[in-house]
Amino acid sequence: MAPLPAPAHALPAADVVEALQSDAVNGLSQAEAQRRRLVHGANALSRRGGKPAWLKFLLQFNNPLLVTLLVVGAVKALLGHPRDALVIWSVTVINAVIGFVQESKAENAIAALALAVRTEVEVVREGVRQRLASEQLVPGDLVQLDAGARVPADLRLLAVRQLRTDESALTGESLPVSKGTSAIEASAPLAERIGMTYAGSFVTTGQGLGVVVATGDGTEVGSISSSLQEQVDLTTPLTRKFARFSRTLLQVILVLAGLTFLVGLARGRGAEEMFDGAVALAVGAIPEELPAIVTITLAIGVNRMARRRAIIRKLPAVEALGSTTVICSDKTGTLTQNRMTVQHLYGGGQWVAIEDLWPGNGLSGAANVALQETLLAGLLCNDARPSSREGLVGDPTETALLVAADMAGIDRRSALARHPRRDAIPFASEQQFMATLHGSERILLKGSVEAVLDRCRRQLDGRGRPQPLDRPAVEAAVAAMAARGERVLAFAIGQAGASQLQLEHHHVAEDLDFLGLQGMLDPPRSEAIRAVAACQAAGITVKMITGDHLETARAIARQMGIGRAPAGEGEELAAIDGRQLAALGPDGIAACVDRVDVFARVAPAQKLQLVQALQANGEVVAMTGDGVNDAPALKQADIGIAMGAGGTEVARQAADMLLTDDNFATIEAAVEEGRTVYLNLRKTLAFVLPVNGGASMTILLGAVLGTPLPVTALQVLWLNMICSLTMSLALAFEPVAPWLMQQPPRPPQQPLLTGGLIRRLLVVSLFNWMVIFGLFLWSTRHGSDLNLARTMAVQGLVLAHLVYLVSISQLGAALSALPRLGWGAFTRAPAVLLGIAGTVAVQWIFSQTAAMNRFFGTAPLQLEQLAVCALPMLLMLPVAWLGERLDPTDPEPIQPRKNPR
């Protein structure tokens, strides 16, 4: 294959196809495509490296808490205490390593999950249309473009049908660009090359056929990909909140450290001794492990959601899910199974069930011409098709129409031969119809009942004769189908000229003949019904927003348990359609969204209005969408959720989260995981900060009372390291709590440290101070030296915190139910059990080995002394109970409610 003699946009389309040694009708052969794949490689951009590893590691120290520890270590080294400096630096580096490793894992996981959602394209090879992963495209392939598709490679357009593309990522042009097939001068800027579509742009409306001229790094986007590639950002509102908290905490710690130094000097103690005390207070009060634990917990949440088929594209969505108060869900495929089957037909004044269509059951031949024409229109005005490998390929609604026609004995191949398609107006959500032009001089229209009836003056009777349109009778048939939960499509026919080759909107604007209706059912997903109930029990309102008929939406909502019956209206479900919604002003919409949960015949622009109205009412909104025009609503929502299996690429790019199975139950699972992330972070705070608070209070009080320090700076660092590596990290791996989805959503404005949490921290910190000081004083008064007294103080605190760890984790709740759960209680929190085992092992090494005794200034403990150290474990039980009353981590479940608020 020789290079093109000129830029593709400057050559006629036929010349480009010839130069690429392709075929404008049949495309490439499979063998040639495979050969070109070996030459050109995969149609994918080369991964650009982000920040180098060494820079990522150094950025771990870009935290005021860790910088303070580094400075303190340097001062200790300058004062001739290299051992102390080495330990301080070691703890700092260990936490930086943990943060570096976990952040790298999180970035890689999110990037890998994004790549796992493959973009598929429709390609013509050997004259057969097939769907392939975009990575398999090669120059010379023929690609079919439809509304909502992402352009997979640089294409020279061969044919277009009202094609418009969004090229803003390349050109900065915010409005969609109309496309054609004509060539333009070689020097034309990219934004004016109407005969080209470029990789990374999106089809907003229409259809097109193009030949691939460049793939991968050879595309226009490939040349600037370093600036366009999305970088994984691990910064979220929660991490920024932690950063502000860290800065405030550091200021408080530095003031207390200075106060400790000055009070000690005022009491006549040496400057070096009190500097050691100030350093001990600073390193004891600084929770240097918190930044790493926040990142780890968020990364764990992302991975858990992926395992439950929810792929997070933007990390802030993890925590936003925990605050969700309203979920606005589409109906088809999300709440329902997306397996449409025609149930009933109406035409020529006759209503029939699907089983009556079987040949020999009274509808074969010319028994009812209107019904036969309705079935034929469903077959011809249709883009679905049979495939030897995949069965029926296409939209589930259209495949259901093919099945219905086949059941009635209509042969698709012969029907297409008698009525070859010449042109089509593709379906668009704002027009709510599709139309086709056929060589048999007929125009066929398929769409919503309102869109079709508004264009009809007559209807066919059972013998095929035109009669005046009886709209009330048709609407009565629609209501009867919709009451059964069926989605209703209407069909019409018009006359075309013998030489007519193109179909325009004015050809189907009026004067058509109504043929009939096909009502199809898409049953609710059983797991979605359970998920809706779980969300409602969790205080989350579920709203259905669909393009279906009002009565169909009502019927499905009733089966799903969505919606409320207004006072005084009996059992009738409150619902509103798009026309009624359009008549309301902003104030009316704001009131409507608060009392109505079912919205039917909603246009994409109205979805955006609904989201904005809900947010104006103070709601945190999750919104599902799959179409091109859903993108503004997805971006506006607090959590935009796109369909990973059936959604358009435009919707995917606008969303914060993708559902790989397009199932509402996955949304409920993601909300559950989002709540778990926040709960585990609060548990970590509740566990870590009292250790730091107790140690700093001990040192400050020692300076005030003039007693020797109950713990040294090195021992405090050891405590912090044990808390971060073996105990508090276990809380990040806590599984989903069984009661979590029986609680109302967390208010998004809720501060990091609530009043209840602050009270818990003060109580436990005070107890920690009493343990350290009490064991230290008891030991010294019973003849122990400083090293032994300090060892007992450290060991007593650690053992007491093992009890606190159990109480704050799910293991505590499981053990309280031990008679009912048996040994299964110990499987509820395996990470906590590992943390306890690890803590016991390292604490034994800390006090009972000679090397650690010399390094940390500790002493071996006898059995009697260990027993005394274990006493605080018993005393911690009432303290932990009180802390739980002040700030519950395992609250009583609320009563499930069918309709929150």
C-alpha cells in the first residue's frame, strides 16, 4: 500500500479508496486486514509516561506533617543524636513508601479499568458489517458512523446523512460541525476539512461511512496526545479536606511543642532535655500515616466497585456516592432486562396477541392488511439484522420487531428484495421517530405514538383501505397496552415518487396513513427491584426518567416499587410527562421534582432541568444516561452514570462512573461501597488521633509537673509506626457493614470532625494519657528504672488499643453476636485479626529482644509485669462503650421506608 499522493482531505473520496487499495462497498478482506495489522500495529495511542517514579516518591513528602518530621530529624542529627534522627527519618520514609506504593497501585488500577471499557465500531469487511474493537482497525477499513459514536480513527468520508460531529477536543470549536464528502485544498485548517472526521471526535447527529486513513499515533490526535491524554487525578474533596485538617493540626502541634519547651525551661529543666520533650510531643501528635491511609482507602473502594461492575472514571465520585440522596434512573435496560418481546398488536381496528400471529391462527395472508403492513413496516423500518455469529444484532426494540415479523411468516430476505431501502432518516431522541424510503415507492415511519399520529390524517382498515384517522380509538389501544407495562411503537406509511432517491424531514411531516401499533414488554430485573428497595431503605429516593409512554412508565414503576400516590388520588401513581413538564416554569419544576418520582416522554434537555431543580432543592443527584444528548445532564449531576455495555461513547466520556452490566443493582452496590469508604476513613480517624492525642498530652503534662518524660520521642515514633502499619491500616480493609444501607445519606456539608467524633477523641485521648501516666508512675513507685517504666507504659497503651481496635471494627459487633454466629464471627474482619496478630508479634520483639532494648531504651518484661500491662485492656471496655455512645460507628438501623422524604 503506497502512501497517499496528497493529504486525504484534498483528494476525492474515490481516489483515497483506490490509493488505500480498499473497496468502497466491500471493504478489506480479513486476510488483508490481518496483514495490515502486523504492519501498522494496534489502533491505540502509545501510553505517555506521567510523572517519573522518583518525582512521585518525592511528592509524598509534600505534606506539612512529614516536612516537620524531616526538619525535626535534621535538628536532632545536628545536636549529636543520630539514632533519634535515623528513627524519625525512617518512620517518615516508611510512610512515604506506603503512600507511593498505594498511589501507584491506585493510578494503575484506575487507568487499567478505563482501558477495560472497550470501544466497539461497525466495520465492513468482505462486504459484511460486523462489530470489532476499535483497536483492530487498519488503514483501508470501512467504518459506519452513527449518532453517539466516538470516531475511532481518522476517516475520509465516502457518504454522509445529516452528519455532524463534535471536534472540540481537537479544534476548540464548541459547536458541532456539519460534514460532507467533498475535497478541499491541502492547506485548509483542520476545522474546515468537511470531508474528514478525526479520532477522538464524536458523532452528534446523522450517519456516515468513511475509510480509515490513519490509526494510532498516526492520527491527528496522536500528534498531540501528550496534551490530550487524561491523567489519573487522586485528589478529591475529601483528600483536600484532610490536607486542610493536617495544616491546622500542625499549627496546633507546633504551639503545644513550643509551650512544652517554655514551661520546662521555666521549671528549671535543661534546654536539651526540654527540646527532646518538645520533639517527643511533636512526633507523637503528628498523625503522619493519615495521608497514606486516605489514598489507600479510596483505592480499595475503587477496586471493590470494579469487582461489582462499577468502573470509577473520576475518583471524587467514590465519596460523592456516599452522600447520594436521589438516583435518577432510565428505565430500559437499567431497571428492566432490555429483552423486548412484542406482546400485542393493534391495526385495522383489531387487537391481537402475539401468539395469534402464528401461520394458521387466522392472520396469515390478507386476513388483516393493516396488521400485515404494521409487521412489514416493523421489519423494513429497522436497522437490526441477523448475524451468523451473534444472532440478532441491533437495538433490542428493533430485534423484537424482526422476531414478531418472523413469527407471522414474513420472510426478511424476500421482503428486502421487494422493498429495497434507498434512504433513511435515523432515529433521534428529540424527533422520536425513524423513517425509511424504499424502492417500492413507499415511505415508512416508526416512532412514538405522539410523533406518528401528529403526522397522520388517515388510517388503513382491515382490508387496506384508507379511512379517516380515529385518534381516540388508537389512543385507547395505546392506553390498554401501556397499562400492561408495554412499550408502544406506532407505524405509518406514505407515498414516494418513483424516482425519489433521498428522504428529507418534510417528506414525513404530514399526510401519512396510520398503520398500527406494536406493544412490547421489557420485564423488570428482579435484582433491580431489590436494589430499589435497598436504596429506599437507605433514605435514597429513586426516580424513573424515561422516554416511554406515561402509562408504561407508571406500570413499570408500580412493579419496581417506585413512586408515590398523592393524597386524595387513591392508588394512582404520581407521574408526569414531558409535555406537562414543559408547561411548568422553574418554580413549578422545583416543586414537581420533590413530589413526583416518575417522569415519562422526557426529552434529553428536560433531564438537565430535572437535575438542576433537584440540586437547587439541596439534593445530591446521581443520574444515569446512555445517549448523546444525555451528556449535559450527566455532567451536571453530582455523579454521572453511563452505560458501559449499551451506552454511547459521548455519554461514557461525560460520566463519572460506568456500569459494565447496565444494571440498576450495580448503582446500589456502588453507593454501598462509597458509604463504606467514608465510614472506614472515619474509623481510622477515631482510632489514630487518640493515640497521638494521648501521647502529646502525656508529654505536655510531664513538662508542667516536672516529672521525667513517660515516653521518649523514639518510643512515640514506634507507637505511631505500629498504629499505621499493623492496626489502623486494617480498618481501611473493613468490608461493607450489614447495616450500612439502612441509614440515611451523609450530609455532603458534614465536617470531617463532627461534634460526636471530637467528643470520642477527647474521651479516648484522656484515657490514653491516664494509661501512659498511670503505668509509668506505678512502675517507678515500685522500684522500676526509667526504661522499664516507659516500656510498661508503651505496652499498656498498645494492649488497650487492641481492645479499642476490636470495638471500633466490625469484629466487635460480630463478637457481641458470638452465640448466634459461632466461629463465623471471626471471619467478619480478617484484616483486623491479621493486624492484631502482627501487633502482638512486633510488640514482643519491641520489649523482649536485646537489640530493640538498646535502640529504643526499653527493658524486658516479666510475666507479672505483662499482666499489669494487660489491665488497661479491661478498663478500655467501658471507655470504648462510651465512645460508641458519643459517636456511633454501628448505629441502630432506621426503619425501611418505601418513599424517602
